[in-house]
Amino acid sequence: MLKGILKSARFLFVFILFVWSCTSRKEINKIDSQSGLLKYASGFAWRQDGHVKHVTVNYPYPGATEGYQYMLVPDDEEVPAHEKEIQVIRTPIKTMVCTSTTHIPLLEYIGETKSLIGFPTTDYISSEVMRKRIDEGHVTDLGIDKVMNIELLYSLHPELVMGYTMSNDLGQLKKIRELGIPVVVNAEYLEKHPLGRAEWIKFVALFFNKEKEADSVFAVIEKEYLTTLELAKEAKQKPTVLSGIVYGDTWFMPAGKNYAAQLFSDAGMDYLWKDTESNGFLELSFESVYAKAKDADLWIGVGSFNSLQEIEATESRYGLFKPFQQKHVYTYNVRKGAKGGSEFLELGYLRPDLILKDLVKIAHPELLPEYELFFYKKLQ
């Protein structure tokens, strides 16, 4: 799965400027637990005071020790007294710029595709609904994410820019906020549970006053995921799984606490590196991977390769693995948008239920006899 994830970083991540929260981690958790609205996501919390919403992003980037705070105030109300560090955003917003393809389905599923007016490198967007808006000229291409055309962005006068950061180096988005444009961080990628990532649809919905719509969408996704999870428990055996490919001299693959490893486990698979403690990615030698996984039953996640021949042409030793020899190699990169964007990388965070069904179909086809793979495909 790694290559797609690494490629997605190019267009998925932008740096943002936001404010440090004065709320302690203990207080943040208290808000979250009292709200009763979030079941899996731990990265954000919110509470309502009258018509004003107080939103906190608890973990804006890996290793963050403090969060970011937002005060969402209706357009027709006065802004309450607040600490200067708190970002005030008028709601409901009507126009916004997103910086990650994973934000696109969050808008689409709550009926807010019309709100998007700018995006860095629109070719990456796969959604048919959003592509229609792009083709009609409603969404402005802002250039490559890390060097977005800020002057062009400013000319659009968006009411909000939704960004994404991997560190406290907020880079270009600092300039955007200095221009008086509100910037918020979406840290969905840090959630450890697949449903936790999907639950960030509730975060986006807050800015549009569409909490009920988001709750309804998430309830369906959760039900489908949990139903499939229970079905996977009926499997009598767990096939062993290998993942990732080599880049340079290093084989990258999900660590045992990684999001992908969680999905493998929930699908009733025996991921061979499940006991590693990191939630990131392992960097291993080809030899060590071969020694442990040469007889694996399945190989899932091979970057952008489209055939076994293409894989072997890149590294002949791939042909030594049992799943390669038995043609049990699967890619998730089969569904592409009109301009070549990956639908898996765009929609996968919101629809872990579809990913899980695919994996159960691959590992235990007898449990889902009528189901057809959505994201994944067996390579020939």
C-alpha cells in the first residue's frame, strides 16, 4: 500500500498556520467524552454553547503536544469574548479551498460540492460530481500544493481554507492566514481506527451546520463496517499477508499498529508484521522480507503496478514469492478518475467499509459470494 500513500503525500499534505490551544489535553478529552458525538475519532472534539460551536483539533500533526482551537459563530450573531489564540470562523461557510483529495468526498457526502472553489492540481480529483464542476470552470486550479499560487487563491476570497500538516512547520499556509483568510487543519490521517478517519466527516460538517447529515452518513458506514467485521470472524482460517514493495534498496510496508494493518486484522488476515509496535511504516531489507514472507498466502498493496510482468520487470526477485507465483497479488490502484487521480486515495478514508469488504472478499471469498471488488483487483 505504501507507494500510493507516499504519492498521496505530494498532493495530500500542505502546511497550515493556526493557533496554539490554551485548552489542556485533560479538558479536551472531557469535552469529547461529554459530547457523546464521537465514537472512534480522537483527533478532534467539539461542544456547543448556544449557537456557538467550540472546536478543538487535539492532534494536528505527529508529536503535537497542544491542539488548535476554533470558534464557529453564526453570521448573524456577535462574536463572544475569547482568547486571542482562538480562530473565529463565521458559519455556515459558503466557499472554501481544500488541499487534499480526501476532503472531496467529505463535501460530496453532505451535499456541499458547490462550496469548493479552489484546489491545488485539480487533475488529482476523481469524483465525477466534482470533476463536472471543474470542467464547468467552478473550481480554480491553484497549482502544485507546496507552491500554491497564493495571489490567485486570495482573488477567490474563500471563506475557509482546509489544510493538512505533518509538522509544526506550517509553511505556505502561514501567508494565507496573514491575508485574513481563515485556515483550519484536518488531521484525519492520524486516526488509528479506520472508522475514526471516516468520522472526520462530522468535523467538516460543523462548518456548514450539517451535523445531522454527517451523522446519517457515518451511521451507514459504521453499520456496514461492523457487519463485515462480524462476518470475517466466521472464517475458519487466516491467510498470511505480505504488503508493500521496494523503493531503492528498502522495502516499505505498514507497521503492526498502522491503519492498513488494522484493516488486515479486521478482515480476518494474519499480517506477518502485526507484532511490530509502530503505527508508521517499516523500512526493511529485501532479504529480511523474503525470509519471513516468501510463503505468504497473499500480497496486498503493490503501489501503482498494473501487472505481474511489470512488477517482475522492476525487480526479478519478486518472482520468488509464493503469492507472485500463484497470482495472489492485489493492487488497490485500479479505479482512476478522468485525469488519472486515485479513487482509493480520495475516497478510502471515508469508506473503510468498502475497503474491508474488499479485503474479506480477497481473504475469504466464501463469506461474500455475490460481492464484487470495489477498490482492489488481482493482478495478472
